[in-house]
Amino acid sequence: MLGSPLKVSHVGRYKDIVLLLAKYVRAGAQRLDAEGESEPTLEDARDLAADLERLGPTFVKLGQLLSTRPDLLPRAHLEALSRLQDKVEPFPYEVAEGIIETELDARVRNIFRSIDRRPLASASLAQIHRAVLRSGKTVAVKVQRPGLREIIADDMAAIGEAVLFLDGYTTLGRRYEFTVILNEFRRSLLDELDFTREADNLRTLKRNLSQFDLLVVPSPLPDYSATRVLTMDLILGRKITSLGPLGLNETDGPRLAGQLFRAYMKQILVDGFFHADPHPGNIMLAEDGRLAIIDLGLVGRLGAELQQDLLSLLLAVSAGDSDDAAAIAIRIGRKREDFAENEFRQKVARVVLGNRESTIGQMNFGLIIFSLARSSAICGLRLPPELLLIAKSLLNLDQVVSKLDPDFAPSVAVRRESSALMRARLMNGASLGAATAGILDAQRFVEHLPRRLNKALDVLGGNELRVKVDAFDEHLVIHGMQKIANRIALGLVLAALLVSAALMMKVETRFRILDYPGLAIILFLAAAAASVVLMLDILYYDDKRRTAQHGSDPARR
């Protein structure tokens, strides 16, 4: 048997899951196995979204996760699910009051001067009330729905049993490993149910975006927050997609769009922490004219290596370099045994070159990454789930940016900002912690250096050094080894110059060049000049060697 036996209490959910699978998964599997078949209609996709909304909060969130999986669903379904709305009827104020008092261990009348009985908004996980603290500060109070954890726990148990069956007994399950997807979903949903995590996310994002004067993130109030209650600044505004021509004329749309896009590039490529659900309901035009970023229940995190690969992938796509884009995808993905590399490279070429033929303004990085992910799944390559979450975020972000500035060109923005992003990544990496780690490594190297040198000198002094080389000319080999050693030494010096220059960028000084610390720029220039000399020496020396070998080899005459 796979997993635990089926439970009688879950019969109703089993029926819902079976009907949902029978309606959609079989048709989806047929389309995945026969790529040439027509895509489903938008009406089919809306039906799926409506069915998930009907099944409740767990399935609404499941649909939002599936909107990041182009390897499982066609594009029409992805777009419908990415716009999945989870508005539901509010629960009674008396219930909300009881939750607030239980979580904050105080009477509502002792916490707030007043609180609106009617919520400002109501969704599948929580509803929000306007309130005024005793200090007079107006706040938003987010209250989790009653009994939500129990409902989700039951739903997850039923889904888990169904997924175990699919993975164990169906080709589709073995191919797509639904258990892995479900575990990812479970972690994400549990994070959203803990409002203390969302409070931490709000603080982190607010700190990371402090340089953007046109963006605002509400500050949480930790003394008035708990696991099921989150109190934060109240920011009133309008949904971007609800703005008409007159409303847009009253705003500086292009400037707002540019700053929002740069902020997301910084979140993803520099900070490694990003708001993963920027749909139009979560980015509002505040009353003061700024863009408010709200609802940080869902966030994404990236490691430094994946950040670098993603930036390279975006630059390759914007430049129309399909070979480089395919190579990056293969490097960061996980190959299955049936991975068809040549077919994958052909599909990537069609995606990248097809987008290059469109106008720059029409290029949508979210859709392009989704297309790459779908091609990778068909060919046996599994891309990191973080990349799919980024694709969904960029897809939603495009709705907001294009509404603010219809002429905004993401491809141009990425190429224009790439140098600034690289500089920010370098400065981010040149932190006190990184410098300390480097110093500790250097200390360990210096501590062990005398003992290692003594051992090496003893070997040399005792004439015990032996080098076994299979070569026709040992003098030529030794000369080449000396040349390599010299180049390695010079390379280390260049690396030291670059690291020193990066650290010096943190030092404020009156001596500046191009508005940067002068000593750091001099070190950078010295490293660049030495690099050019090294490359010229390599090219000249290697070309001279080849010419000499060709001239002296009788077999080549």
C-alpha cells in the first residue's frame, strides 16, 4: 500500500478531486503528450478557475501554485489561474473580535479606540478591518478565517492521498512527481497561515526598497500582531487596472512603471527576496500618488548562483541569443534520463528567436520563461521551482506596468539596468560578513604556509621531487608550466585588485572619479590594464608557439 488507507471522513473531498482530475488532467495529459494539438479556449480555463474557487481556500491557493507550472498546464489556464480571485463572503464581526482577543490576549476595546465592524476586504484566508489605535493611529487589522487550519489540514490530507496514488500508479504521476509539487505547496500555504512571517516579510521588503521614493510598503505593528492577526499601516488606494484614462493622466505613469520594474529587478537579482504575487490587487495607486505593495504572504527567495544565472538568462533572451539561453537552462535544470538536448535547443531557439522578431515593447519575460519551462518539461528537463515563481511574478507585473505605461519595454530596461544591477550585486557581496570570511580564509592560508613551504623545500633539498611527464620535449613542457604558473600568479594579483577595489567602494573619501571613490577606480583600472596585458601576452605567445611548431615540424611541411 502507498501511504495511509483512505479515510471515510474524506469521501466528499475524494469525490471532488476525482471529478476535477477526470475533467481536466486527462485532457491536459493528452495535450502534453501531443504538443501539436490545439490549445484549450479561454472559456475552458475560466471554468477551471471557477471550479477551484467553488472548492474553497485550499484549492484556490492550489490553483495559484499551478499558475506557476507551465509544464503541467497550457498557457490559457496559466493566465486564468494567475488572475484567480479568492473573494468570499466575510465572516461575522463577532467571530473576528473573538480571534483578535484570543491572539492578542486583550479586550478589543482596550486595544483600539474604534474598529469598523464591516471589513474593507474579504478573501479566502482572511479579512481586513479598519481600526484606530488608542494612540490615534489608523491601521489595518488582518484577521484569519476561523477554523481555517483544520479545513486546510483535511484538504491537504485528501489531496496527499490522491497524489500518492497518481505517483505510484500512473505514468503522468511518475513523470511529473506530484508529491514534490504538493510538498512545495504545503510549505507555501503554511507560511501564508503564519502572519508573523508576513510581518517579517513586510519589514524586509520595506528595508530593501527604501531607495525607491515612489513605492511604499506598509509597516507592521509587532505589538498588535500574532499568528492569526496582523496589524499594519492602513494604505488606501485604487487598483491599477481600475484606473481610466483620466485617472492615468493624473499620474506620472512612465516614471511609476520604470521605478516599479527596477524595484522588482533589484528584489530578484540583488536582494534574492521578492514579492511573489504582484497581481493588480496587491499593487495599488495610493492616495499620495505612490504605488503601494501589499499582501506579502507569498514571497520567493533566490541564492546568489541562481540570481547570476537568471540575469544571464534575461540578457541572453533580450539579445536573442538562443544558444546561450539554452545552455543556461540546461545548467540550472535537473535532467531526467530521457532528456532530449537537441530537441530542447531547437525549441528554445524557436521561443527566443520568435520573441526577437516581435517588437521590443511586446516582449514579456514572464511568458518567455513559461515557454522555456514548458519546452524543458516536454524534453525531460526540470527547471528550479524558483524560476517558475519568478515567471509568474513577471507575468503579473506586466499587467501593472503596461497599464501605467503602454510603451514600457522590459527588454530595454533589463539591458539598461544590467550594469547597475551587477554593481549592486557586487556591493551586496562585498559585505562585512564576506570580507570577514575572506580574512579568515587568508589567515588559515598564512598559518599553514610555513609548514607547507618547509615540506616543499625538504623535498627539493633531498632531490626527491619527481615529475612524470609523457612528452616528446620535456624542456618545452617545463617552459609551458612556468608560463602557466606566471599567469596563475598574475591572475591571483588581478583577483586581489578586484576584491580590494570592491571593498574600497564602501570607503567614503573626498578623492572621487566619476562620482566613485578614487582609489577603488584606480584599482579597477589597474586590474583592467593588467588583464589586457595578460590577454595580449597569451594571444601573442600562443600564436608564436603555434607558428614555431608548424615551421619546425617536418610532418607538416
